[in-house]
Amino acid sequence: MGWKRYLINGTATHITIAAVVLHSHLYPDRSLILQIILRSASSSLSGSARNKNMGSSVDLLPLESNLTHLAATIRDAESKLAWQDVETISQTLANNLRARDGLVDHHTILGKTQLPGTLTSLLSLALHGSHTPTEPYVNVTFELLRVGANLCMDHGDWFPDLDSLDIIDGSRSDENRGYLLEAGFPQIVLNILEGYADLIPSPPPLTPLTLSIPHLKVIRTAIDAVKFRLLSLEASLTILRLSSAIYPPTLWARSPAQFGNISNEDLEESWILRSGISNWAWRTVSELKDVKDESLQAFTPDVLPWIIPSLSMFVPPNPPNENTAFAHNASLLSTLLHTDFEVLEESCTLIESLSLDVEDIRLALARGFCFPAEHLGVPCFSTMLEFIEYGDYPPLWKTTFTEPERKRKEKAFDICKAGLIKSVVEVAGEERNGDVLWDESEEKPGGEFVCKMVRWIKEYVEDIDRSAKNPASDSPGSHRDDMVICASLALGNLARREKFSTALLSPPHSLAPVLASAYFFSPAADVKLKHGILGLLKHLAQSSTLSPTIHTSLGDAGIIRRITESDIWSEKANAMADIVQLNAIGVVKHMCNASVEHSFTLVLPPTDRPTYSVSGLSQIIALVSRSDSVPIQSEGTRVLVNVVKSLWSSEWNNGAVSEEKKRRREAAIRAVLIPEYISALAGLIGRSGRYPILVNEGVVALTLICTHGQGGPLVLSAITAPLLPHNPSVAEPSSATSSDASSPLIATPPTRAHIPAPRHALDMLISVLRNVDNPVNYPIEVRMNTCSFFVQLAKHTSGPGLESVEDFVRPILEKTVESGEGKGEKLAPYAKRVLDSWA
């Protein structure tokens, strides 16, 4: 036994010589001797790896040479002894490559040898034509994979609890990756992973895939060995299939009897390995998801049935209670609970990102809702909805985690739900999914998805009503704002079609009174909740001109009054609520365009609440005057445009109009004919030079107002008043004097190449008529309407103010008539009509 002590205690040089001597087959019991030599080398190198500044280094080249020789020997004639030698040498190489040697760069040296090709060859030989290793070749396969994984490592350290898990992390050697790739190593390793994936039943099972501990080790190491190459090999689906089958979250909490005849020790080790595989798999998937190369699509709809079922594990009655085989092992229990949540969190993150970025995912989720065969029979979209509604924190969190840790987990759990809500809204918002998610069912109009969304909104209101009547029965968190946000945004996306909107406001859904609930509009209501409800109302209202049912239902529910009294447009509103204010503006804009009754409600203060004297329209115009938001300025003023159009519409020529309705109309007109409102319309014209449709709407509204005896003077004053606030970013014309700047009637010089921002609406009207050097080309219809405006303006105004306007406009009109005569230009007759009316 003296030679054993010599080898164990000998120097690195003696170890290397001993290995070479062994290679010459001088000792009959070479397997035993080889193990002793390699263990000694491993021990020596372990010390070197732990302290790069201490210890000597061992030459690993003889081990590589021996492994290459064994590969050639096995190709010629297999022997059990040769495979044992391969396993032992590979284990030693893998161990000694787990960290960088401070003296010798073994990784670079071995990468340039035949080792990459040898590993590939031996893996292929170990499989014996199969896709997965069989006994007794599982262990040797595992060690060969470890060598390949660690050969690509740049740095790392030891795991204190799992000596078979090779590295924590670290960048990999690109050079060695290239050598392995050239040798075909990643391809054969991926074949092994796909072989294990082929063992998984379809549809995905609800029980963990039965695998022995050695096989679990092979899978875990195989993932690490080739993750640098997984994307181009399109292996993401294989990784996720294996991970979901090997580690279904929460199923470890079953009683030991359900796992068969297995010792507690083996059961614990099995779940430790399964947890490790899940961690490695999701880390790899995360790296694949963040890849920069857009030409490589890592994930397709095929991935959905393998990641979404994990959501159902967090829906009661799952996960199981404390009756678990691991209750006595607090550390392992905590590890498994962490892994469970990691699977949930990573799954939700992946689902959300794919739903936002990949159209095929959105389309597939919608199809799968109606046709489960789309996803191997897994109801993916339904599972997402079920998790949003019923998913809950695992009971074991309360007894296992500290209070701060539990609260962090619960907050992250809620974020998972929020991510899935985004996914549901995106799926509903996909244009081609409208006809898929909406089912023309007579029993359930809209189908299952629509009925569920309607139910979420209705139950929220009913739940709060019950709590208001019996406060003692209210439980914290029972009112699910997030479900209403999801439902309202999803239905809002579908309601962009008139027939869908009509159905939502008709029996049996009859959503209008529910959406008018004070709970949605109270100052205390969450801004995201208001955004969802008002977004849905806006989409419903936009079809109101096409459907009497829509504008009648919304009117009867008092939507405009509810919004008016909610203080949404007041100065007290949340500064971050621009989108909510804009949605509310959109609701009343569409409704006032559909019915004059809605305009009455918006313009006239309520008669039954004398203390509430501020009308909705005055709130909107006040918001327009103080807001820096261009959309709010423009859309808010368009509400006034629609009000004017409805109050001046041709229906008033109908003799059947009641006297009461005429009285209300006169009251509404008097309320509109005030300088603030007329100035707002002039401002819409003046600041909308790039948007002909907005300019045209302002022109039409002012033209109608000019037909009223009191309207003309107000309009004349508004179009010649300076636009406020003046845009400081636009420089004044260099030729303007101080007196010019104060004059209300300085038209833009026609020869100026860069037209400055107009200082009054008249400037913009002249630019529209001239239609040169404009940021856009104004359609002939807009220019015709501008001519009609000037004709109408002169009917109820007079004096120096009108004469000054005529003096500035006349040259443009005369030039238009002169250039258009004999050329058949459409604008010329309209320009001539203006000049004739001024004569």
C-alpha cells in the first residue's frame, strides 16, 4: 500500500507520471489505481482552485490524451472496464475545470486539443443509438456533459450543498464554444434533451415526470452544457417542456405515498434536483427571451400549453396545505416554495411579453379559448382568466416566510396578475380577434368571454352595494378593482364595433346603469379604474350616432351628468389623470354628436341641484384653457363644436318640436354665446394648422354661431384677438415692430418661406385661403367652408372691426378669383361670392 500513500501525497509531477504509467497498462488493477490517482489530482487541484495564489498546478493533458485513446478503443470494441475509465477520467476533468487555475489556463489548453471532438464521440457512443442514455451509461453521460459545460466556463466557484452542480454563473469562453460547436457537441446534447422531452405525454401531465436521480442530473447538466447554443438550435420549447414536466409547481406537497416506493432521502434529493433543473431552465429561457437578434424567434404559440398550466397550481384548492413530506425540513421547504413562485413569476412574465410583442401569440390565445385543441387540449386563455379571478397566495407562505418576505412575495404575486391582465387586454385588442372572442350566441350574447367580463363588472358593483348596506360583512381586498380594469379595457377593445356596443347595452347585459355607478366616478376611485370604465364608455358612445339604443341607454343612465358631477375635469383632479380626463371628454363628445338632449345636459346646469351650478361644458373649457396637453385642448374644444352643431341643426325647422324643447334650446344657445367659448373655437383654428380636419370643425362651428344675432360680434372679436398662451418656442418675424406685434390684424407675409405660428385665428384663415407655404395642403372643402364663414360673418357684424378684416382678406380673394377665371377652379366662385356679399 506504500505506492498509494506516495501517489496521494506526491507532487503534481508524480501524479502526472503515474497517470502516464497507468496509460501503458503496467498495472493489472488499473481501474482502482486510476481512481486513486485522479482523486489525488482532484484534491490537489481543488486547493489550487480555491486559492489561485497558492499551490502547484497539474498538467491535465495526459488525462485528455487518455480519454481520446479510450474513445478509439471503445469504437473498436466496447468493454465495461473502458467505460468505467471514461467515467472516472471525465469526473476528474470536470471537477478540475470547475474553477480557473491561478497558474495554468487549463480551459484554453484543453479547448485546443481533441477534447471537444472526443466528448462528442463518447456521448454518441454512450447513447448506443438511443435518444436518452440507458443503464449503465447514465453516469458516464452525466460526467461527459459536466466536462463540456465546465470547459466553456470563464470563472466560478463551488456550490456548498450540491457538489454535482458545477458553476454558479459566469461568462463562457467563446473560443471553446466554437470548438464544441465545430465538433457537433451542442447538437448531440440537444438530441438528448429532446429524447427526454419525447417521454412527456401530451397533453401535459398533472404529475411530475417519473425520472431517476441520475437521469435528473443528466438533464440538468445538459441544459447548462449547451445553453449558449440553444437559441439557434430552436431548443426553447424543449427546455420548457422538460422543465414543466419535471417540476410542476406545488406538487411536491403531496403525501409521500403518491410518489411511489421511494425513501425520504431519495425523495428530497429528487425534488432538490427537480428544483435545480427548473431554476436552470428558466434562467436559460430568460437569456433566450432577451436575445437581440430579431431574426431568431425563440418562442412560438407551441410554448403556451407548457407554461400556462402552472397558473392553475395557484388556484384553490391548490396548492395543498401543510400536509407535506417536507414539513420537517424548513430549508428545503423554503427552497421549493421559492422555486414554485419563480415558475409562476417567470411564466407570467413570458406570457405578458409574448402577448405584447408577438401577434401569433395573441391570435393563438383567442383561438384556443374557443377551440382547446389549439393548445394540445390545454385551455390556455381560460386558465389565465381563472388565475386572475381566483388565484391566491399559497397558505404555506404564512408559516414559512417572515412577514417582510411574505409581503414582498404577495406584492410580486399581484404583479403577476397585473401582467396577465395586460395580456388579456392585448388579446382582446387584436383586430382579428374581435370575431373570435365575440360569439353570436342568443342565450349568451357575446359568448363566454364577453359574459365573464360583464359579470366581473356587475359583481363589483353588487359587492360594494352589499358592503354599503352591511359594512360589517366587508372584507379587505374583496372589491377587485383589477378585475374591473381588465374587463372594461377588454370590452372597450371589442366595443369598437357598433353591433357589439349595442349588444352590451341591450338586455341581458344592459351595462349602461352599471357603468354609471357612483363607485366608478367618486374622487376616491382608483385612476386606473376610472380609465378602464371611461375608456369602455368612450368606445360605446362613439357608435351612438349609428344606434338609437346606444345613445338612449347612455342618456337614460345619466352618464353625462355622472361625469359632470365627478370632478374629473376640475383643478382638484390628479395631475397624472390626463388620460382619464381625455376619455371623459371623448364620451361626452360622441354623445353630444348623437343627440341634442345630451348637449342640453352638458351645457345647462342641473335644475334639481341649485348648489351645483357649474355645467359640464364650462368645466371642459376651463380645463382646455389651463391644460398643456394638446389632445385635451383639441378634443375638449371639439366637444363644443358638436354642441354647436346639435344646437344649430336642421331639426329645429321641424314643426313637431315641442315648445319645451325649443325653450331649452334657447337657454343652451345663450349659455354657449359667451366670449370664453367663442375664443376656444378660435383657438382651435389658430393652433391646428397641421390638422385640416380640426381647422374645418372650428370654421363650421363659428359659421353656425355667426347666424345668430349675438354670435357675429363675438366671433369677430375672437378671430382677431391674440392667441393665448402665445407659443414662446416660435420666433416672431424679424420684420415685426413693436407696434406690429400689438396689432391684432397683422397677416403673415406671403413671401416668407417659414411661416411663424399665427398670432390669431384670422392669420390661419388667410393661410387656408392662400394655401401656399402651409405645413399641409388644405382640401378644397375646407377652403370653401372658410369662404362661407366670411360671408356669414358680415351678416351680423359691422363697423371698423369688420372693415379691417375685409381689407386683409380681400386681396387674397381677388387673387383667387383672378387666377381661377377661365380655369374652372372650384374655389373661385366661392371667393367671388364673398366679395359680392361685401360690396
